Amino acid sequence: MKRVTILGSAGSIGRQTLDVISRMRDEFSVYGLATLNEVEVLVRQIEDFRPDVVAIGDKSISNELREALRENTPEILSGDEGVIELASRENADIVVNAIVGAAALKPSLAAIRPGTRLCSANKESLVIAGHLIMPRVAEVGAELIPIDSEHSALLQASLAGRYDEIKRLILTASGGPFHGKNIDFETVTVNDALKHPNWAMGAKITVDSATMMNKGLEVIEAHWLFDIPSDRIDVLVHPESIIHSIVEFVDGSQIAQAGLPDMRLPIQYALTYPDRLPGAVPSLNLAEVGQLNFSEPDYRRFPCLLIAYDALDAGGSAPCAMNAANEAAVRLFLEGQISFAEIPRLLNRALTKHAVIPKPTIDDILAINKEVFEETVRSVE
């Protein structure tokens, strides 16, 4: 039996990971759980899964957690350092990082240990520090298995050939709630942007999907995971979200991974890789789906995707600056302080002002992330 730590257990991916584990209790047990401040959710998870250790990111409510636990109290860690310590504990065979945003970087690095598998649902860590993470994974002999449905699909499809036989990677994108619709983006509301047609996700990633920045982040993530340059990574809009991604090989063959749009499928694959086990997700019935559609992205209406390609090509600290500006812009939009159309404008502004550092250290990355985030927020005050 493998022991699993879940960082971000109260979020969408964290809850779905626990759902997968609940159906596979002969294969997995929960060693640790971490959340920022969702005490009530964490208490229920502790009662259901009996972890040995939990971490609450917000130190100010750690006592609230202790008071809420009447019996069978696990070890409780608190603060950012508590989350990082939990990630570094060697007791877990698998660490699932489902923390949203750049805050996941230090826990990701802490989880990379000899013989440990990091199942990452956090694309931002690779976006801002792929040049640090991937060499470390190779150096210590750890595993990094992606949970993103697209990168899970690329991993599965890539196994059909050798690395040197891969011609290009094709990431599919639903297009978000505004694909094919004649909508004035200046008038888009938060509720409009949060109505994803296919996937149940958290607010930040759902807005990223609406701007197509999510796909831009995934392009950068794919670059680091598979060591493929940007000119060999394409995006294809596929509204049904049935084909999750495609690998094209040098002989012209394209291998696609298909399945229902349910995050439990890539979560389970990341946990059981390279094995496959019966799971909770129903089988795909293509006859019922009936029709699959594909089209090129509209870079004019969704400039965030092109901004991400530009940041990847600029290299160094540019993706970090872009990501920080995007995190700030999405928060501002969700708080009603800027329009939906303002998001790419803030990203362009941040990248124009940013002086790229070719090989940023972890300290550089954290400083840039903080500086660009705060400057983006100040720019609209």
C-alpha cells in the first residue's frame, strides 16, 4: 500500500483525489493533508481518512483546527513552513500538489526526493521554475507525473514511441465559455467567466480557461515536462473535451488519448502509473458523443495564449513575470476591480516592463513573483 500526501486537499483537485483514494483503499492510504484555511473541510477529511499529519497554511486559525478535532488528533503543522515540511516528509510515497498558483513552488521542490513520486496538478511551478524543477527531478531520481488532463494525455500517448520519434505535441483546448460566441469582453461578468462548458474546476483556473491563458500555461508546462521547443507545441480547439491531447510522431502517425472530461481519470493514472486499475469514471461511448469538432485558436480574441508563447520564447524569468501578472489580474477581475478585457492588457504591460533574467535563481523567482504581482495590483488602484 502506498501512502499519499495531498497539498491543497480542500480544493477541487484535492477533493477529487480523495474521492479516487476512497475507491482504492486497498492500494492507497492518506499520510498527510494540507489546506490554506478550510478548517471545516479539513476536519471532515481527517475524520474520513485518518491522516497522520495535517498542515494549515494560515497560522492564525491553527488553534481553531485543534479545537475542532475532538479525538484521534493528527500531528498539526501550520504556516507556509508547515506545508513545506509536510511535503518534505519521507513517510509519503506520493505527494499530490494541488495548491493553486506560484505558492506551490516551494512545496513542489520540497517533495522532490529520491524514490518519491510528485503528482503535480500545479502548472505554475513548472511555468516559473521549470529550469530548476526538472533537473532536480533527474538528479535525485524522483518521479514527476502530471495530473493536468492534457499532460497526462501527452504522457500516455508518448509511450507509443521513443522520445526521438516525437514530431510535435498537440494540446487540445475546450475554448472556454466564450468560444464561438460574439461577446463584448468589456461586458463579461465574473459569473459569465466561471461557467465552463465541460470541466468542474476552481475559480482561478476557470477564468484562465476563459482567457485561454490556461492553455498558454500548459504550453510552457509541456515544454518543460517533455523537453520540446515551443515551435513543436501546438494548440487545437476541441469544444467537446473528449480528446485530451495528441502526440504526432515523425512517420505522420498521431496518437490521441480520449476519455470523458473527468479529472478523476488523470488523477488515478498519476497515482497508479504505470499500472491501470478499474476506477470511478464511466467508459467513453463515442457513438453517444456522435461528433467531435476541431479548429485553430483565435489569437486575436484570446491574446493570452500568444502572450504565453512569447514569454516562453523570451525565456529566463519572463514566464514568471507573466504568471505573476496573470495571478494578480485574475484576482482583480474576480474582485470586480477590472474588466475581463483588461486581463491581457495587464499581462502585456508587465512583460513590457520586465527586464528578463536569463537564469533566475529561486530567490530571483520569488522576488519577481512578489514584485510583479504587487505592481500589477497597484497599477489599477
